[in-house]
Amino acid sequence: MKLAQVSSPVRTVFHGAGQFLAIALYFAAIAGIIHYSVAAHNVASEASLIELSQLILLAASVFTFRRVAYVNRTYSSAASLMSAFFLVLMIRELDATLDVVFHGFWKIPALTVTALALWPAAKNWRETAESLARIVTSKFAPVLMVALALLLVYSRLFGMGVLWEQAMGANYVRDVKSIAEESTELMAYAMIWLAALGYWFEARRAQTIDETQLSHPVSENDLSL
């Protein structure tokens, strides 16, 4: 009995250490992308490895949140909104490519996606509110919120040209400013996908529990016992 009591906490510690190692390797890969882009002198380009990695992580987040919406109905409305939001961000990242049609063309598909996402959410606003409440009270919500703050606030302030002009003075190099801003955005997108994966596992676990309860309902005799 004592061995079982000791082994359970030990397994938990090893599980946590394994999670840390996986996340550390993941972030090391993100740093490797930045190192490669700097070494190749290809940071500010729209075709850089950093930009491509940002698009891949955004696409992965869009797909993962769509899976969350599909797997568990209680997450569906909020996960659909999150998926649409990151799809709009992805379209914004592709603005230079979409400018081939005409300048500012990216706004048309972005507004279309926004309208298609908001209409059913507003139509079923009670269900949407309940679903959003489930999302923001999840243990993965802090990771998602930190990532969004890093992307939408910190990266913008940290990447301001004025800051880097003051820091480097006469030696100001725009590529240095681009590295700082784009690498921060890349880290934010990496954290967003981590949060999306967390929501996916959580939604699957919750759905499995619900299906188990439906297949094995609690009887009055069980309650009395």
C-alpha cells in the first residue's frame, strides 16, 4: 500500500517533467527558426521562414479550434468564434499576397469570415455566452490570454520603431527591429496553438465523460447507496 502511495506522486512528477521537456523542445524549435532566419539574412521578407511558420501555426490553431467545436457541443460556439478569429488573423498575415488582386483586398475575405462567424453566435447568444464561459474558466484560458496579450499588445509596443531608434541611435538597423517584433509574434502564435491543443484534449475528455454517463446512468438505488 505504501509503495502505491509513493509511486503515484512520483509518476505525477515524472509526467510534469515530461510535459516541461516537450514544451522546452517546442520552444527551442521556435528559437531555431529565428536563428536560421537571421543567419540567412531573411527576416523582414514575406517569404521568410518566420512568416511561413507564423502562417503554419495560425492554420494549425484554426484547425484545432474547429476540432474542439466538433468534438464537444458545449465548447462549439466559442471554439467556432476562436477559429474564425485566428482565420481572420491568418488572412491579415497574407495581406501582401492578397494585394495582388488590389491594395487592401484582404479586408473583404476578413470581413466575410467575421460576418459568417458573428451571425450564428449572435442568433444563439445564450448558447454562445455559456460556451464562452466554459472557455474562459478552463485551465488553459490563462495560456491563451497571455498569448493574445503578447501578440496584440506587447509585440506592437516592443516592435515600435521609436524604441529601437532610441536604443541604437545612429546605428539603427531596421532588421533588428523586425527580428524583435516578428520573433515575439512567432512565440505568441506558438503559445496560442499550445492552448488550442489543451482545449482539444479537454473537450475530448469532457465528451468521453458525458458519453460514459449517458451509457451508464445513475439509478435511484445507486443514489441511495
